[in-house]
Amino acid sequence: MKTSKFLVSLAVVGLLATSSYANIGENTLSVPSPKVQSLINKYKLTSVDFNYVNTIIAKGTRSTAKAILIDARPEAKYKKSTIPSSINIPDTKFEEYVSLLKDTPKDKELIVYCGGYKCAKSPKVAGMLIKKGFTNVKVYPAGEPEWIKKSYKEVDSIVLKSAYENNSALIVDARPYKKFLQETVPGAISIPDTKLDKLVGRFPFNKEEKIIVFCGGFKCVKSHIVAKKLISLGYKNVSVYAAGLPAWKKENLPTTAQNKKTLVKKESKKLEFSKNGLKLGVDEGSVDGEWLKKLILENKVPSFIQIVDVTAADEFKGGHLNGAMNIEAANFKAEEFYKRLPKNKTIVFNCTAGGRSIEAWAKLKDAKIDVSEIFYFDANIDCIANECKIEVNEPLD
């Protein structure tokens, strides 16, 4: 009798176990479903967890991530919420989207994910990538659902546009204040990443409030710095609009500068040259962007000019202007930073979107250091090795 009851108990437990994948929700599932696990086994995939992915994405941008993250979900899902730095290769449109990896080395680490432990799209796409010859493909089975519970997400223009139109989120511009004054998304507040500790009190008391942070585009780390700080402070609904103001403007969405353009056009300041012969820009401390861009593209930058890239070392390694040297301005106080600059040269700071260059120049000026031959290049710069696309920003004044 006791044996019969024991066998019945085992049967009940077995039924509960085998039916658990069908009966419990995605939010409570903590291991891949049998279908997902079978695909992981089939393609001999390595599974990674949140901590691994969090380390891999580094500063949050595509240029600083140590691997390529691939969201295998449909494009609509990807635009609404994805893991920072990710690209989108949906399983149903694999052949169309895999071209995004055409210049990627076959041994580059790729991490594929989708909608959680029951989602088979990630191992499917991983298997397709292996068939294309990629040799270092992993999966993150917990995927986007786990990620957004623990960290901030990346969103597309459609999300920021909805928040702007419906006044449904706090929109934060993480660029320098001068950039904010020049042009921003209507309704945004200015909280530069470099002033975050002083201005953190401006964030809502309610930690559930929806917050969207942006800066100068996909290579700009400022929005990610602010987002990570907010997560560390306990905020639960933080997003980064990684495409930033450049994409917003390209989509002809409203900006604060559009009202200014209807006013009487101001007279342009007469451009002059520095003592050493650098052509001055309209804004204090700036080089004439179009003048320098032309010289860079023609490989004719004068020998008296030294371009100093003030981004992080890993960003510089990924690509930089020809002839530039790297000194990350954020790492040093003004006096120490100045000592590292080459002497008897006209210095021009550059970064990826202009913000950090302006800050580097302002750091020296505020410290009463002579900046008469030190300038910044206000431009969006996207480099692979020494092949660079340069888009000069409009003057701030």
C-alpha cells in the first residue's frame, strides 16, 4: 500500500515537472525550455548569463562592446526595447539582415538572444550564423526579459517620439549644456554626464518613473553613463535613445532650434586665424570645422597642428583620425591633462560627437590655463581604422 502511494506521488511529481514549461510564465522560467535546449545542444552553443553580457557591453556603445550582440526578435520588438549596443537580425529575415555582418571577422564573438528561455529564435539564428562560417557564436537564453529587469534598455526613435508627443517620460539630454542650448528635443532637461553628481537631485523621487536619456549618437557614451548611474540609484525604467539627436534630426522630428530658424538670421562673425595659422570657428575655442575637415580628408593637416583624441583608449583603438594621438581627458585633472599635451604645437581636441572635445577645452580654460593655441573640433566623427566619416556640427552661438 505504501509502495503504491509512493509511485502515485512520483507520477504526480513527474507530470508537474514535464508540464511546467507549458504552465508557468516566461517570467518564472529559469532554464531553457526543452525545445530551446535541444537547439543549443544541436549547434553545440555556449550559453552566457546576465553578468557575462553586462561585462561584454562595456560602456554600452557599439564601438566599445567587446562582442556583437544580436537581437533575433522581429524588428518591431527590437525598436521598442533591446540590450544596449545590439544589432537586429530577425530569424524570419536572416538573409536580408545578415549583411550587417559582412565586414565582421569570422572569429568575432557573437552573442544572440531573443525573448527569454522559451524563445527558440536565438539558437536558430546562432545556428544560421555558424552555417555562414562564424566560429565564436554564443547565446544568452534569458534574453531581453531578464535584461530589462536588471538594467537599462536601448530604444528607437519611435519610443522617444511617443514619449515626446504624449509627455509620458522624463527626457534627458546628457550632452554639454552649450550643446543643449544650441538644439535639443523639445521638453528635454539638461543633465550633462560630467555634472551628474551635482544635478542628480533633478531626477524624480519616484523610482518607477520612465526616463529616456540621449546624447550625440551611437558612439556617444554620455547617455549610457547617466543611465548606468540611474540604475545604480534604483531607478527601474531607464532607456537610452542611442541614435541620439543626429538621428532625431535626420528623421525631421521637432527640435528647439527650429523656432530659432524663423527669426532674423544673425550676422556671421568674421573668421580669423590663430597666431600659428589655425582658422578659427565661430564659437570661442573652436576650429573652423569645414576648414579642418577638408584638410583631414585631403591628408593635408599642417605640421603645426596636433589632433588629440580625448575619447577612451578602446574607442581610439577602434578607429581615429589619421595622425591623432590619444589622451582621455576624463581621466585627468586639468593641470595633469595639460602637462600631457605636446608643447610647441597648436592642439585640436576631437571626439565622436563634439561634446567631450568641448568639455576638454573648457576644463583647461576654467583652470586658467592658456588656451590661445588649444581648440576643439565640433563634429560627428565615425572612424574604422583611419577611414573616417566627418559631419561638422553647426556653431553653438
